[in-house]
Amino acid sequence: MATQISDTASSENTATDDLRSLHRKSLAILKRLQTHAMDPETGEKAGPTYSISKAAELVDRTASAIREAERDGRLPERERTPSGHRLPYNLAELDHMREVFDTRPWREPEDMPAIISVSNFKGGVGKSTIAVHLAQHFSIKGYRTLLVDCDSQASSTMMFGYRPDIDLGENDTLYGHFHDPELLGVRSIIRKTHFHGLDLLPSNLKLYNLEYEIAAHLAQTRSFDVIDLISQAIGEVVHDYDVVIMDPPPALGMVSMAVLQAANAMVIPMPPSVIDFSSTVSFVDMARTTMEQLEQLGGRARPAYNFIRVVASRVDENKSMHRELLAMMRDVFGGSMLTSIMPTSAEIDNASSRLKTVFELDRPVTSRDVHMRCLKYLTAVCDDIEHDVVASWASRSGEGAI
């Protein structure tokens, strides 16, 4: 018997050592990826830059208007490369142009900021991909944007150059704020990113503990006020922004419900497959049922959404089954479904492997055609959601295409 116990203990120690070794090696790989994603000169992630023609498009003026403003001193004179080419413009410079030309797209103070949850309780549907690209899109277009990572897997946080469980402690996330909100304050954990105008409220694995702690609090107090934790946290800073994008966990747990309570709009990614369609239908029904139960048992108002949009994600239009299911989805969801789609693309996968988005690439990873096609699809999805956001603002609700 002693020998058996000894063998069992030895086996457990070996398993623990193997896991420790795997973890150490994995961290080394993450560090290498993080280093490659950084600018070699600054040691930080670099934001995108744009030619004068693209800059003009983004600030809603002509290239001639920018040149004239530089000549008459309203804008700084543009530096040139040794070969005489005009240097590209970064997002901070675009924001200054919008100030000079009075073309900032900011909402009016009386308009409620858009708080968008990108939700589905099935993993692998492109949730974080859409959330990060959407947040960056609003930043590129000149909106003051906050991305709130509520997923303990922290995929969105990693895209901004962090190794979540190494570079961030529990007090750097909503977890720490919930445990001591008066000491920390939400503003103290919001971080600037390499995208001018885009802030990040990061996440790490510690946030997973909230699932159990919220459930325990509900059981002990019989009070549903704890579901408002994320809403209250965002409420402290929401008027600093035009758009808040929330990336919840891929599960309909306590944190996800708190996110849905905090949101005033929802985007539901759904790939055109039978399994994903069935899962999404279940997600919608469970979300509805849970909100009704909170309303009945907790005496709380059901959240009012300005819009709910289903977006077909990870679409391969070369597959006949995808085309057939896409047509079915459009028939079922009607106007709630975006006409634009997010394709499956090697450009997205290759960019992600470099801890970048397609919006961050300064050159195609695959080919120019693949890159431009992917960029076109992603921009169309983001433009459609931007249109919904602007339409939700009373001061601009009569506006058509952006």
C-alpha cells in the first residue's frame, strides 16, 4: 500500500511539473510574439498611419484643403522624407485636423453614448475579432472610444500588447475595482492604447473569479443589485466617450448577464453553420428568459436596446452550404441582420498571429487582393454598426449614410 501511495504522489508531481513546464514555455512564446508586435525603435505598439488622400477621406475634407491649411499655418507644415515624399499622418494628427476643420463626429452632450455588447455564448464565432476591429474603427473615424474586456481569456487585451496574467495584476481589471471601488476607481484602471482616442479597460484570468463571487453574493444576500456592477462601473466614465464596446465571456454566466444589463445595444456574431445557428437561437432565448426572470424576481427594469444586430461571421462564400445558410439567416432575422458580412480570411488569422488587427497592418500579409477584400468586408460591417450608433443619437437621428 505504501508503494501505491508513493507511486500516486510521484505521478501527481510529474503531472504538476509537466504543466509548470508547459506554462513556462507558453509564456516564452507569448513574450516573443509581444516583442515582434512592438515598434523596434520605441518598444511600444505603433498605431496606423495614412497617406494624405486617406487622411482627407477620414477627416471629411480634400487633400487640397489639407495642403492649404498647412500653407496658411492652420496645420503644421508637413515634414518630408529624404526623397521628398510627404510623411504619413497618425491618428492624433487626424484628430487635430478634425478640430481645425470642425469635422469631429462626437455626439452632442445630451446624446447617450452607445454601449455595445458583442455577445454570443459560443466560442469561436469571431466575437473578440469583431469587438477589437469595431473599437479600432470608431477610433479611426474620430470617435472617443472605450473597449471593455470582460472576458477572462483576455483575447482583446492581448491585441493591445499585454500578456494579461504577467503584465496585469488583479487590481488592473474590473475584478480589483469590484473589490475596492472607492480606493481604485474605474479611471485608474483605464489605459491609453496605441490607437489615439481608444482606451482599454483590460482583463486577465482573475476576472473569472467574478462568476463565482457574484453567484455567492446572490445566494447570500438575495439581492440582484450585484448584476449592476459593470453598469455602475461604466457609468462613472461613460460620458467621457462616444462609444463603449464590451467583449463579454463566451458563456451566458453572471458576468455576461452583467454586461447585457449595462449595454444599450447588442451585436451578435454568428457563423453560417447549423450548430452556430442553433447555438445562437438558444443564446437569444436564454438571454431573454434570464432578463425576464431578473425583472420578475429582482424587480428591475429590462435593459432597453437601441438596436440588436446579428452579423454573419467567419463566412466562406465559396462554400455552397454557407451561402444557403446565409440566405436562411437573412430570411429569419430580416432587418435585425446586417447586410454586410465578416468573412473567414487568412489575412485576419495572419494578422492575429502577429498580435495585430487588419486595420493595423501597414502592408498585406497574404496578397494585396486578399488584404483589400478582407479590409472591404470588415469596414462594411463596422460602417453598418456606426450607422446604427449615429441613428441612436437624437441630435443626428435624421442623418442617412455616414
